[in-house]
Amino acid sequence: MPYCTHCGRPVLEEARFCSNCGRALGPAPGGVGVATLSVTPLDYTIQGDNLQIVRVRLQPGQEIYAEAGKMVYKTANVAWESRMSGQGLGEKLWGALKRKLMGESLFWTYFRSQGAGEVGFAGAYPGRIRAFDLKPGESILVQRDAFLCAQSTVKLDIAFVKRIGAGLFGGEGFILEKLTGPGTVFIHAGGDSVEFQLGPAETLQVDTGCIVGFDEGVDYDVQLAGGIKTAIFGGEGLFLATLTGPGRVILQSMTLEKLRRELMPVRTGGDERGALEALGGIFRSED
């Protein structure tokens, strides 16, 4: 199915205009209708080790948006404003409600360069930044606090887990974030990150809080962590997240929950988690 390269929404092959953003559509090299506007690749570098910052060098007219509070610096010729995404008032209010459910701020901060300018973003705690160049219509699902910034052509939407068990015991609750291309998006993972490329029916079992993101085609569920004795006394909680391919999976080595436990004034030793702690929240994540 063809996609609009401006907003990433699917369009009919015979359509002349995108029904979502209203941009004119034109023939692609393969004869498929796409928006005449192309997405200019971002010029960026990611610097640092475990306190990383992404430096984005914007060309005239390029625009990027981020969650409030993630900007570190910008050059004077980069204009910025906070605004709600969406066309009409109803779409803006609905978008604000969804962002509230996702744990994000009600307003996005947009950065647009009047000339050649630069803006830098960083996560709120030690970790690593990863960039993904999404094709039109390509999506990735990420945990609620993983999003850092993205080109304005990338659409961020709410995604609900498909199974009740995964929502109740999966550590991330029922809410995930769905990022759809075209464009470049940056996510932040705690500590270090590792990526797996799962084949069809290949399964990976993960501590629930360590999931950063995965492709839309990956099946996500939770399972009891072995026998009852292992689940209660194994130190990893009652449940493990089960991710089944095909698709890409990104994990993080540090979660906010583990960081809080290490920084507590009084500790009983070890990194184990009590059985009741594994139940987590339904609509919020502690990681």
C-alpha cells in the first residue's frame, strides 16, 4: 500500500491528495502515489558514553519535535515553540489526552531552523541514545519514557497491548508508544542497550522492565517465571516478558526501578525483587 511521505498515513493508489495532511500526491518511480515532498535526512551525531547527547544539525526549513524538558541547547537561529499536534481542536484535544495516558507532556516542543542551526537533546537519566530511520508506514513500539525526539514527519501515537495478562503483569502496563515513519526518531535506553533480530517463531524471554522497544510485527506476552519456587525466590519477579519474532527487539541494562533501589539509603543487599513488586501497575510503569 502506498504512503504519504509527509505524514506517513496510507493513501489510496488513485488518490491525488492525502486525506490526513492534505498534501498533493504524485507518482513514485514504481508508479505508486506518494507525496511530492521528500523527507530530508537528518544530519546528526550521538556523543558520549553512558550520558549521551544527540546533536542535530538542522537545515533551513527542517523541523524536529521533542518531549518538554529534553532539550540541552540550541543555536540562536533555531526557533522553538510548544504546541499540540493535530489539525482541528478535536484532534488536538484527543492527542493531548493520549499523550497524558502515555505519560508524556500535553505539549510537544517543536524546533525549526531559519538557517543552518543546531539543537541537542539528552535523556533524563544515564543511558544510551539510538536512532531509527523509519520508512513510510514503518512502525516501532517503545516503552512510555523511551521517546526522545523525532522529525516532524514521524507520527507518535498510543498503542495498547493486545493481551490482558501482558498489560497487568508486563511491567509497562497497557500503554506503549507507537512511532510511525517516514523520518528519523531517537529513543533513550537506560544504561547500555542491546539489539536482537528475532526470526519467525524465535522467542526471547526478558525481565519485563528491560524492554525498550520492538518492531510492530513482534508478538508480546508475559509468562510465569519457571516454577513457583523460582518465581518467588529467584529475585526476578513472578513474570517474564516473552517476545516472539519475526522482528527487532531492543533491551536496556538499567531501569529506573533498579536505579532507585541502588540509591536507597538503607538496603538489605542484592538486586533481587520481591514477588509482589513484579505485579507492577496497570496504567503506569515504574521503569
